[in-house]
Amino acid sequence: MTDFLSELAARSLRREPLTREDALRVLDGEDELIDVVAAAARVRRHFFGRRVKLNTIINMKSGLCPEDCGYCSQRLGSVSEILKYSWIDPDQAAEHAASAVAAGAKRVCLVASGRGPGDRDIRRVEHTIEKIKDDSPDVEICVCLGLLGDGQADRLREAGAHAYSHNLNTSEAHYREICSTHTFADRVDTLRRAAHAGLSPCSGAIFGMGETSDDVVDLAFALRELDPDSVPVNFLIPFQGTPLGGRWELTPERCLRILALFRFVFPDVEVRLAGGREIHLRGQQALALHLANSMFLGDYLTSEGQPGADDRQLIADAGFVIEGTGERTLPDARHDLVALRRRGAGTDLPANA
């Protein structure tokens, strides 16, 4: 391992930020891939040991979205032959959640297509959270409903949601190339609303959409400024019938270097292997577990993942263990008993009263 990588790992262990030059070297430098992975794996082991947190997605409402995100099979104008349906019943969602929890999932992600929720949608999700908690009281519930309006994040937290997920997806400079119906700033605003309401912020990216290494670094640094607790790393699933349906530009090495970069940038944060890992990492999924400490179990929003039994076998074969519901995911240093007020008097957000 080079002196550069050894020093980079040491600095990450001290939670010191990377420079732009450091980040670009991780992505494009001449350091051997195995050395890059080894250096980042040292950071992963320090903060998360051999634990892998399992998460699952429940697609509450699929397709027919008015937004035009170029990567998404649910977008306006998509002709991808995906499942399309309106809101599923809360009891059905709870049944899916209980099955995932029994298979080892610690977090259930409730996702619905659309620009953002209306009041009726929030009520549906509140009822669904209640049903899930009746069966699985210890499970973490993350909600992903698009752009949030005033007071909606507070209602989700009060209903029992643990986290809110809203990916930045790509850099601000590249964002206009993948979406025209909302902006990068809109996404940042929603993530801040969720954090201010007391929801654990979850935000990550999708790679393989024509972004440059500078875009990757810009995005990583923009996310760092928002201080998320979990960062999903997706690799583009090129659905036929979408504008990005022909993009197959990722290699396993590129994916691993991106994951290593995100581990260095987010040393004590949950970095999650998300959509597209099977088709782009292929035989290197086990190596990716030395970088990410979390992964999705089973299927995604509109595409199938590998069987859950294969995921659990992958974890065991790589020498890792599934994180239990009683274990903390984040290290103690990221848990603070003093919650700074960021709503009410002196802000634009309603008080918690």
C-alpha cells in the first residue's frame, strides 16, 4: 500500500475531510485497486467491524410519476414494462415488512412514486407505519415520498418514521442533464426539512449516468455538507424505455473506487450498497462489502434483486455477519443526546408543539 493510501486511511479514522485532489486520485489515480480497497476497508472495520445492516424496499405506489428523471423507469413518458399500481393496502405493506424482518432486515423503506405527497398520502403512510410497528415494533422505518412540504416531515416523525430518504443523485452541475421538472436545490431543501424535523437524513447517489469524476467528487462533497446518517450508493439500472436505457459504462473497478471514495468521505456513516450492485459489481460484490456496511435485501423499486438467501450467503462467505436489531449501526460518536433546536421561533419551520 502506498504512503498516500496509508495516510488517507489514517486521516479518515480521525474524521478529517479529504481534499479534492485526494478524492480524484482515489477515482482515477494509479494506485492499485486492491490497495485502494484495503485502505478504505481499514476505515470500514474500525467504525463498523464485520457487521452488515440489511434493508428492504416496499414500493407502495409504482409508476405514473409526473417527473422526468432520465434514469427512472417510473418517469413521465417511460415505456418500460414495469408494474404500475396505486397505493397498496397498509396490511399488505405490513405483511411484506414482517417477512423482510424475519429474513434479517433491520430497516424497511416505504417508497412511493410522485413529485411529493399530498395530505391524503401522508395519512396513508401514517396508517402503514402503525400497522408495521404493530407487527415489528423494533424495525427502523424510512420513508421516501419525494419533495416535502411544510409540516409533512414532522407528521412522519410523529407517526414513528425513523428516517427520510431523498437522494441528490448527481452533482448540481450535471443535474440539469438528467431532470428538468425539479432542481438539485429542491432536493437539498427536502433533505434539510427532514433533518430539521428530527428524521435521520438518508441521501445518496446514482452513478453511471454520464457523470465525470469531478461530478462524483462534487456530489460526495455536497452530501458531506448535508451530514446524512446513511448514504445509499446506486449504480444505474439501464431500463429500456428510458433516456438512459443504453448506458452501460460502469465497470466493477469503477464501482469499487466510487465506494472506496464514499467510505473515505463518510468514515463513520452508513454507506449502503443499493440498486444495480448485482449487474455492475457482478463477481466483486463480496469485495464491496469491505467498503459498504449496509445493503438492500431482495428486490428494488421496479427491478428484481438477487434472492435474499443468496445475499445472506454472500455475507457469510465474505466473513461478515448480519447486524442485529439491538445493535447500533452508527458509532457512539454520531449519537448526541443534545438535539439543537432548528424549528420554531427564529426559523421558517413550525414549532414542535
